Amino acid sequence: MLFAPFLFIYVLICVALLVGLFILIELEVISYAFLVLGLSPRAAVLVLFASLIGSYINIPLYTVPSDAIPTATTVNNFGVLYQIPMQYAGSGTTVAINVGGALIPLLICAYALFRWPSALLPSILGTAIVAYVAHQFAYSVEG
């Protein structure tokens, strides 16, 4: 949800990220990262373009049945009150995987791990640490 007072700040953040991406492209940092992986500059641009286009594609995996409609009409999250919609689209939540944000990066990671098998143990260790920290900080919000 975007609220009017914060909309300008969000736009500034997105523009700053976009400018940063263009700077990285100009400095050829992104090209260098893909060259280290063994991809040519054309393949790197193709992967970035496929990731961008793939971000619009979600592949549904399964559906989780929804619980009863919550009784609260608003939720306080970090001091911001959110209105809970009372009209629901269906009887469940569809869990999906995004092509550009998950499948393509997973394929690049698999390619890198097959190319350098010695990186498998540090990758598993890093993934386990991130999963543990994320699990420790995650909490569910009712409704």
C-alpha cells in the first residue's frame, strides 16, 4: 500500500536505484560480474532482459486455504494503520514462483555451482545463516 505522504519518497528511492543501476552498467561492474561467471556481455544482457521480462510471469505452485475472515477492521503495523479489506477474491491464497525474480537467478546460481563445485559448501553455509537470521526476525501478523 502506498500512502500519499510517502509516495514522493518512494519515487525518489526508485529513481536513485535506477541511477545507481545505470552507473554500475556504465562502470561495467555488472558486465564484469557476468564475465567472472563465464558469460559473454551479450549473454549478460540477455539474462538481465529475461529477468526483467520474467518479473511479470508468476508460475502458481499450490493454493493454501484461507482462514475465517478476521474480526479486526484495522491492523497497526509499525505505527501505520492499515484497513483490512472485507471483500476477498477467493477461498485461498495461491503460492507462486516468479520467473524473473526466482527461476532465472536460481538457474544462474546452479550454473555457477556446476562450474565451480568448490563453492557449494560456502553457498550452503551462507544460505543456512541467512535462513536462520530471517527466521529469528520473522513474525506473523494476524489477519
